[in-house]
Amino acid sequence: MIRHLALAVSDRERSRRFYETYLGFGTHPACEYDDGVLMLYDGRGFALALGPFGRPESLPPFLHFGIGLPGPDAVRAFRDRLMADGVPIVEEWDEPEYVSVKFHDPDGYVVEAAWQPHDRRVGELVPADFAVPAGLEHEKFRLRMLSVADAEKDFAALNERVDREGRPQPAFVPTLDRNVVDLGWHEKEFEVRRSFAYTVVDPDESVVLGCVYLEPSPTHDVKVWLWVRQSAWDEGLDPVLEATVREWVAADWPFTTVDWGKRTHPPGSA
């Protein structure tokens, strides 16, 4: 378990006030060392070292650290508090199974406060001897593993994402660079068999039409969810994709119980 984080900061006392005000540090007495490092402690014993050395000139865009909050409303209330106090917000996610706000500390480090209903299972989602399907062929589309190579076309589709009823939905990530990171994570998850993300492309693979995800569920063998872009929805692809994926999961995957989220009822049912 990681119990310590060290940050180079330009104003130690300013950073101390920030982390004590928003991140729960200061519940135990701080400790100052001869080299100027100030150690802060939260209620769980996690140590944050603030060193008066100045923030590095540049940091990778994906670099961040954060805390977990007990529920989605706690994250939203925390976000509102940050906004009221003028703390710069970097990005927000508000999905059924993930609510998050990222913000800048006084030196520009990205900090995240987030909630998830359950932790991802450490083990594989499918049995060790199960051959994971490479994809699915349909006359109107193809399914195959989502990869970093799809980042640009996937990002274009994300920005046209709609729900089952055709209502526009926000993109999961704000930039193409962030999407590259996100797809890299999906690709790794697929490799280690913890979750499976499939891109939905037209038959000649010139356009990304949507995505299908198979993920761990706290209540079922698997959670399956999917989306399509506006142009695909306009052409009637959503119910076709959902019906095809339902048949595929039932026939080719080893799951007995499936959580379909907001798609509880199959297309065309009451």
C-alpha cells in the first residue's frame, strides 16, 4: 500500500493551507525537517511531503493523484465547494458508475476526487481457459478490440455520442491526448482479461460508430453497456447493435447473469 507522496512546491505554506483545507490533511501535527521539507498527515496516516524546491517546468498531462469520496453526491458537493472558492477545475465526469472532479492545486498539480460503486476486480473477468472473442461481424458493422490506434476516430465518435433515445451525451474525455491514455488503459485491461472494450466500426473500418464494453459488476457476472454516435443512431443502428450484442453475449460468452444498466429491456419490448 502506498503511504507517502512527495511534491515539489513553490510556496510551502500556501500548499499546506490548500491540502489541509480540501484534502483532509492536518488531522495530526505536521513535522518540519532541517532540509525544509514539511510533512503533513491525514487521518489514515498517509504522509504528504511538501518540499520547497519549485514545481517542475512540465508534467505529463495524465499525471495526477487523488482521493475517494463515499458517494456521487459527495463528489458533486465537493466540486461545488471548489468552484465557489475559485479553485480551477480541470475536468468532470458524471457517469452512473463513475463521478469525478479534477482540479489544480496552487502549483498546478492535478488532484482528483472520485467515487465508484465498487472496486474493479483484481482477477480475470472470464475463466482462464475461455477464449475471448476477437470480435463480431455484421453486415452493418464490425466489433473488434478497442486500441490506441483508434484514438482519433474514437474521439470524433465520442463527441457525437448519444444515449438509447438519441439524446446527446458528453464525451468521456476532453482531449484527444486524454483519449489516447484512456484507450491505452482499455487495451491493457483487455490484455489482462479484467474488462473488454470493443470498438464498433463500419464494415470498411473508415468510421467509428460506437463502442461496446464488458466490465465487472458487483451484482452480476458482467455489466454490458454500449453507445453509438448521432449519425449511426439516425440511421437506426442503436437497436440493431443492442440486439446483436445481446445475442452475442448469450451465445459466445460464459456469463449467466448480465447487468444491462439502463437497457434493462431488449429493443422492441414493453
